[in-house]
Amino acid sequence: MSDDAKSSKPNEKVKEQSIRYMVEDRHEIIDGVRYDFLSSPKLAHQTLLGNLYVAFHGACAQEGRIILAPMDVHFDEANRVQPDLIYVAKENLAILRDGFVFGVPDLLVEILSESTGRHDKKLKKALFERFGVREYWIADPVYRLIEQFVLTDGRYLLVSTLSEQEELVSPTIPCLRIPLSGVFPGDE
């Protein structure tokens, strides 16, 4: 019998040890400037995100890959973001490697929150336009709207501002047709 076996007794209590756990900080880098996420999203944000994912998955799962945040999209060394929803068409799946996105997805979605709204509407929209993301949606859980931007001649054009009574149809992703009536959450 080993010394370890001799020293352990059946009813001996084990003292817990305090250890330090690594907490991954969430941030984005745009044009070399780091932007920290200030807080976690609220329930309405997460419910809207889940509903969009389910609707998107039902429509386009066979045509590409739908990815939920947090997931880094690496445009280049100075630009790394974590959009709420990412879509990569089958023909572009090569940008998914080493567990991340390295390149330009076909569609990105941001859901507005108090702490990120201005950032999503200005900085990230300009960044996505510059790198050539074909379609960008900004979803507003408060006003229950989705702004749909499509890249045309290198610039984003607002093609639709849709309410929950309408259907979102993508001009760049043929499989994508989402009735918005069940996408926005109740009062949360």
C-alpha cells in the first residue's frame, strides 16, 4: 500500500482551495482602437437574438453557416469585432478556420443596446461597409424595427426599415425570408 493510500481515511474532509479563474474579457478592435463591452446584454436583446437565429436557421441552414455571438470576426490585424449574428454562405466557408472567422462574412446583424447603439450605427456600419460585408442589419428591440443595409457600388444603401408586421427578404441571400411577427420579444 502506498503512503498516499495509508494517509487517506474514508470520512476525511477535503478543504476547498481558492483558485483564480481566467475571465475572458470581451472587447472589439476597430482601426486599432480597443472598445470594451461595458455589460452583458439584457433579456430583450438575447431573446431577439435567439429568435432571429431560429428564423434564420430555419430558412438558410442548408445554404451556409449561422453563428451567434460571441464570435470574433477578424477583418485584419487592426479590426476584430463580435457581431450578434454572423452568416457565411457555403461558397465562403473557407473564412471559418481555427475556431474563428477570418475574412468577410456575407451578412452581419447587430442588436442595439444602450451601451452599443451609437457604436453599431456609426463605427461598425462604416467598418462593415469598408470591408465589403454584403448585407448589414441593425435590429432595435425598443422600437421593434430592423434597418436593412445592402452594399451597392461599395456603399451601404438603406433598402428597408421593417416593423414587426412585415417580412424581411434579403436581396443578397436567396434563402432568407423571415416574417418578423414572431421575432421581437414581449415586454422584457
